[in-house]
Amino acid sequence: MNFSSALLRRAVQPFAAASRRSKTSPSAFQELQSQYTTTTSTNAATESKDDKNKGKWFTLPPFNNSTVDGAALGKELYGRRSDDAATPTTALKWVLRCCPQLPRSLVQKLFRLRQVRRESSDFATSSDLGVRTHEHQLRRVGAKDPMNFGDQIFLPISVQEFPSEKPEKPECPCNEEEMEFLRSLELYKDPAIIVVNKPPGMPVQGGAGIKNSLDELAASYLRYDYTEPPRLVHRLDRDSSGILVMGRTQTSARVLHSIFREKTSGASSDDLQNKKRTLQRRYWALVIGSPRRSKGLISVPLKKVIVDDGKSERITLADRAEVMSSQHAITEYRVIESSCNGYTWLELSPLTGRKHQLRVHCAEVLGTPIVGDYKYGWQAHRKMKHLPCSIPEKSTKGKRLPFGLELEMGSILEKQPLLHLHCKEMVLPNVSSALSHVQLSSGFDLSGLESLKLAAPLPSHMEKSWNILNS
């Protein structure tokens, strides 16, 4: 029982807060906890012979609609009425919500193999006594079957053998300087989210051959007193910088995922008429050349192509005939300032969140590739005339930020400047406040919820380029 206690506690966690607030049953959480037990079903009328042989089950709590559906809440915060309110929660969704540590593929396999049972608590009227009695029935349940109030799901007892926690990775050997630098990146923190100003050159997500990714560092050093690590809800390219939002709990991460997803799937040219956008992102970019118009809207679909014999991929514009297989991508832009040296500062507002969207739209639609973008603007960089060193620079050779990041290098005075693309501002719903209100009252009106306004200062190489062009 000790082996599965962590799994049980984690499965119960989403219901603990709601249970503590219950006015009808002060000990509801204790009762709910006691329901996570190993039980034996002996009802011969409702179980097959195989069920008797298996005997024991891992029991989930009774279904109720009081738990927060993060995806549905995210839709509502974005201003779209979620269909989930009218669509019943399926058995698959309930299992995944109760047992977030179980892989979705494993749960789906259990349903396919018909190894999941449901106990429906139905009231039946006795014709002899004229009274209402409970009939507990344990039957097979399908993944898409709707859940009714009070239904309980039974999983094979073998799920307890699945680790309740992922194996702890060895913590990154951060020294005091690196720890201080990591904490200095924080822009905002509340019970639901944590926001950092990602430095250029630091990868957001770990992978083969990647060391010191921001998600792994955050999991080790930015969780504070939380049992869960911060979760990524959107991405920034490795060489770009700026605002990166992470959910501090599974529920808040689901809400944020839903908001970012709705932003992309629901984007259209009509969105410009919506003066109050739920999610707003504003990037600053320094580009080579100048757009023909000082402001405008780019609505050009993108597609991915494989190059170098399958070794790498590239995003490019899609032809009209390929629109059906491509991803629509919309970007709003305006000129902030132009210089006589052939550079222009742009403010870019993506209405969709496609990979390399801003970089491709700048390079291939506006004809003004972003400084430091050698993937999509290498020809422009070959022709680019380097500025004379009009401002004396201090020697920075050998100086590096923690984690091997360059210090004050990469401005337009360098032969190979760094990417000049920075997420400078973001406006998004106050997820922490929304969760608090919804948990207290399911009928709370979210339309008047206040928004969070976040801002991140420019990285040193972009700030230096700004000063050079304005000197």
C-alpha cells in the first residue's frame, strides 16, 4: 500500500480544495480519500466470470461536476462559449483528470481492451415496498461513454504498479551565481503562473544534446514550495528572447494551453475589429530594410518542407493550391522607427502561433528579414553593410552569463549579430483570479475579469543596437 500512496494522494489532489470548501460535509475529503481503496466485487448478476477472477480494482472517486475543467475554462476566458458545458464528461476524460500521472496512451489501451468498469448508482423503486433503493451495478464502460453524477470508475489494480512520479532527474549542478541569475529572470509570479524573461540562446525545452533547457531548470529551481514543476504552455525560439509563461499547476497549465490554442484556431482578419483581445503578444524586431507600408496585416499560410535529405526542416509560404494542407498564419505589424542605415524597428503582433511565423513573414512577405536570422535571411546578411564602430565598445571577450550565455555580444556592430526578436509585452487573463472565483462559485461571470499586463526589457544586444541607431 505504501508503494501506491503517492499515486493515490496525487489522484485525490484535484478534489482536495473543493472538498475543503464544502459546507455540507466538513469531512468530505476524508470520505473521498477512503474511497480510493482496493475493493472486491461479488455481484454475480452484474459481473462476468473473468471479473470474478480478477477480483480487485483501483477505484476512482465518484464523478461530480464541481471540479474545474481547465480546457473549458480557457475557452470561456478567451470569450468563446465552451461546448463542454452541454457535452457530458466522458469516462476517458474523467480517468485522465483523476490520474494525471497515467499516460493517455495507457488509459486508452485499457478502454480498448475493455478492462475499465463503472459502478452506476441508480435509484430504483420497489414495486412491493414502494420505496427507493440503490442498485449498484459494475459494468464495462467505453471511453466515450458519458459520466453521470455519482458514477465511479474502476481500473485494473495493476495501474498501481505505474510510478506515481516520474523518476527524478539529477538536478542541474547550478552554482550560486547561476541560481541568482535564474531567479533574476522572473517577471511575475502568482499561485497559477510564473513568467520569466527568457534570455537569447537558452533553449526552452530539453531534448537530445540539449543542456540547461529552461523547462528543466524551472522544474528544479522555480517550483518553490509546489509539488508540481512549472509546465510550458507556449514556446519561444532558442535564439529569441522575452516573455515566457508557465503554468504552476496542471489545471492552470490546461487553462493557459486552451487560451493559446483558441488564439490560433479562432484567429481571422475580423479579429482586428475586436478592440479587447483576450491574449495579446507584442514583439520587437530589428529588420534589414523597410516595409513598403508603415503598418499592415499579413495573412499568409505557412507550410513545412524537409531539406538536406531529411536532416532538417524549413518553414515557407504556402501556394494557393496548398492552402488546405497548410497552416493559416496572421501577423499584424507596424513600424516603430526607421534609420538611415537601412534598419527598421518593427512591432509584430502574432494573431496565430505558428512555428517561425514572425521570421518567415518578415523575410518572405515583407522582404525585410530579421537581423541575426541566418536561416531565413542569409542572402540579406551577405549583402548587409556593417556599421562603423562609432561607439567605443568595452572589451567583453571571455565574459559570459551563467549557463554559457554570451554577455553583451551580438549587436549590429558585430560581424554576426544575434537574432533581434524579443517578446516585449503580453496581455492575458488573470488565470489565478479566474480559478479562485470559479472554485467558489460555478456561476461567476468571467467577462469582467481583469487582465495581466506583462513587460520584459530588451536583452543587452538589442538595447545596444537601439542606442547605436538612435545616437
